[in-house]
Amino acid sequence: MIKNYVDSLKEFWPYYVREHSRSGTRWLHFIGNTNLFFWLLLAIFYQSLLILAIAVISSYTFAWMGHFFVERNIPATLRFPLKAAICDMIMYYKTWRGEMNMEVEKYTRIP
């Protein structure tokens, strides 16, 4: 079962990358995820559900601004919440490593 999910993530990744083809969208996601980690640490430290809610809402605000105003598409989270969340963390990691632009070129290239 895990292997099938990993395989489906590999199939989902190109779609996810294409949905984040503009650098502005990817940077808003990066800011949103950094924001998420900051608020999550505070939520854990203070053991606060309110701060946890702030973490989620404020982080999605950054990401969704990218989709609605930069990319002009519907966030994948609305249709594929778990896969999108996992791919978002992959994109965050690849952005830190400077690899995300290559991923976009790879999956948005017209053959």
C-alpha cells in the first residue's frame, strides 16, 4: 500500500510542478511554509490551538495568493489535500536546495 502511494506521488509530482510554474507562486509557498514552521513552533511552545489555527490559516493565505493572483489556477490542496501537502514539502526542500527551477523546466518544457 505504501509503495502504491509513493508511485502515485511520483505520478502526481509533474502535475504539481506544472501548477506551480511561476516563480512568484513558488516563492509565496516558500514564505508560507517558513511562516507555518515559525507558528507551529510557537503553537507547540505555548500549547495553543489558537496559534495552531493562525499557523494554518496564515500559511495557506500566502500559498493561495500565489494561485489566485500569480498562477491564476485552483490550488491542488482543494482536490488532493494529502498529496499536495507532501509535494509542497518536497517543493520547499527543493527550493532550499536551489533545485526547484530545474524541476519546473523539466515538467513544463514543450516537447
